[in-house]
Amino acid sequence: MLSRLVDNLVFYLPNLGLVGLIVGLGILISNAVAHWAEALFEEEDFARARLIGKLLKCVLLSVVSAIALWQLGIARQSVLSAFLIAFGAIGVAFALAVGLGSAKAIQRGWEALFDKRKEE
């Protein structure tokens, strides 16, 4: 029993090392990208530049944590389902925001197109 436990641990150590590398690089990249985005938005005098930087960092760290869990083989189906649900919800929210926010502009465009067709 002890021999099997040691074997499993020895075969699992490379995965742990790879996960450590993934998380370390992910943290470095997310910090750099968040800082870059914050500086870019501050340069453009955007009111909520720090918020955008922190949101971007949060999104990147959630992707890094999902990749780390996937590499470890922990709850792969749950990680996949969570990302599918999250991206689906973001897509629906974007479609609703664009649809509701630009309804009048789209209506004016269609009316102008139909008026132009009627004149011809």
C-alpha cells in the first residue's frame, strides 16, 4: 500500500510542477496586462481605469485557475461546464445590451432604408 502511494505521488509531482509554472506565469501575465490596461485607460482620461484593470486581472486569473484545475484533473467536467455557462451568460448579456441600447438607432436605419426604397 505504501509503495502504491509513493508511486502515485512520484507520478503526480510533474503535474504539480507544471501547475506551479502555469499559476506563476499566469499571475505575472495578468499583473502585467492589468497594469498595461490601467495605464492605457488613464492616459485616455477614462474615469474608471483602475476598475477596468482589476476586472481584466480577475478574468485572466479565473482562466489561469481553470487551466490549473484542468491540468490537475480535478473536476474537469465542472470546470468545462462553468466556463460554458459563464461565456453563454456573457454572450446573452452582450446581445441584450446591444439590442436594447441601439434599438432606436436600428429602427431609424431601417426606416431610412425603407423610405429610400419607397422613393425609388
